[in-house]
Amino acid sequence: MEFLYEYGLFFAKTLTFFVAIAIIVGLVAGAATVKGKPKKGQLSVTDLTEQYQTMAEEFQQQLLGKKAFKQWQKAQSKNKTSVKPKLFVVDFNGSMDAREAESLREEVTAILAVATKEDEVLLRLESGGGVVHGYGLAASQLDRLRQQQINLTVAIDKVAASGGYMMACIGNTILAAPFAIVGSIGVIAQIPNFNKLLKKHDVDFEQFTAGEFKRTITLFGENTNKGRQKFQQELEDTHVLFKQFVQQHRPQLDIDTVATGEHWFGHQALPLNLIDTIQTSDDYVLAQMPQRHVFQVKYQLRKGLSEKVGMGSAGIVSHWWQKLIQHAWLR
């Protein structure tokens, strides 16, 4: 037992040492990133039509005889000579702060540099929502396409709720898979308050502000009814702006019916006019192949060495923190 105790103490000290080092490295790397040059990225364009044709050719070669395969190749080569309008495919997998809007900005800019009014953009959108200002910016990037009269189709395969739907409603057409989650046109804020805990341990909290409503709700101070009412009013005002934004882009909606904060599955959202068609993005791309040349556009931000090290150290800390939580829970 004494051996196990000594071993456990040694392991705890070692773990503490490595966690401390990881935190220090993460802080240093984070500071270096802030002081460094602005992040740059790389734009990549993938010819999805060519990929599809190559896959079909390899499959047909296995299925057809040599003579039939040559005839099929000749028929395909005739179709390749025609110039077709383009379909640009863009993916947006949104986080809580909608930081992906930075890449979306570059992708939209690149598309606008070459697209004509005969072309189209397909946004494959997946997001459960997040901060208002982040998703407001992301939606504004999509609106740049609409302003230039570039047709925008939004496909929801899994979820586009709250801020995600704020983006989706910009589309000329909204597609959704049968069980995709759509809607959640509402606003929410959840804030813990530790004031009672601080008082219990005789800890004073002082906060200084200039302006009556500079801070309405606080984490550590004692919240007042007046502050709560003001905070609730701010949420209501944001909700009104959200509803007006959706109504502007989807005038066919009965906004009072759908802006309750509820969400619906795709087949339920269709009769409510939240979407236009039940269809997956895969089916839509395949349906467009005969009449459009399909390209995937992606802007990938480059991560500097300091950022990679910072993320790595943060991952180490997160891993061991989860381990500690797991052990505490099991006990």
C-alpha cells in the first residue's frame, strides 16, 4: 500500500508539472500569435465535375465491355466540349462564435471575382447557431451574392438553427434533408451568478461602471430586478430584429407562427415555408451536373507555429482535465 501511495504521489506531481508547462507554453504561444502578422490563408478550387466523371468512367470500365466502353467515352467527350454555367459549392460548418465567417468572406470575394449572373452558389450549411454579431456578419457575406444577383441555394443536411437559420434565409432557395433541424428563431442568454457563494465565504465583489446600464447582469455581483428587466428587454429587442431580418428575406413566412424559438424537422418545416424543397445537398449537386460545371471553393486559413503549439498544449490540458473529471465522477 505504501508503494501505491508513493507511486500515486509521484504520478500526481508529474502530471501537475506537465500541465503547468503546457499552460505556460499555451500562454506564450497565444501572446506570440497576437503580436505576429495577420493570418493568411490559401484558396483552393476543386473540380467536382471532373471528379465525378473520373469516378463514373472507372465504374463504367468495370461494368461495360471494351467496345461499349469506347462508345460511352465518345458520348461523354461530346458533352465535355460544351461550355456550361458554373455551380460553386461552399461549405460552412459554424461554431458558436461563427469564426468561419472569415473564410466565408474570402470565398465569396473569390466567387464574385469570376461569377456571372448565369452561375449559382450552393452553400452546404451546418450550424446550431451562436452569437448574434458573428452570425450577422456571416449572413451579410451571403447577402453580397444576392446583391450581385448571383443565385444562392442553401442546403441543410443536418441543422441550421437560430443563427444558422439567419444565414439560411438569405438563400433564394432553401433545401433540407427530411430530418434536418430547422428554425429556432429566438434569442437566449444563460448566465450563472456566484454572488451567494461569495457572500457565504465572506468575499466582497466590487464593480465600477459609468452609465446606468453599462452592466445589467453580472456573474459575481448581486443582480437587481431593474437590471434583469433591462437585460430581458435587450433580448426582446434582439428577437424583434431577428424576426424582421427573416421576414425581409422570407416574406412568405407567417413570422409569428415560426418565431417562437421552436425548431422543426425538414418535413415539418416545408409546409411552414421555412424551406422550399426536401432534398439533400448530394442529390442537388448530382442533379446539377448535366447542366452546370461544379466547383468546390474553400479558403483555408494557415495556422502559424505558435498557434499550432498553443492548440496542442490546450489539447493536452483539456485531455487531462477530462480524465480528472472522469475519475472524480466514477468515484
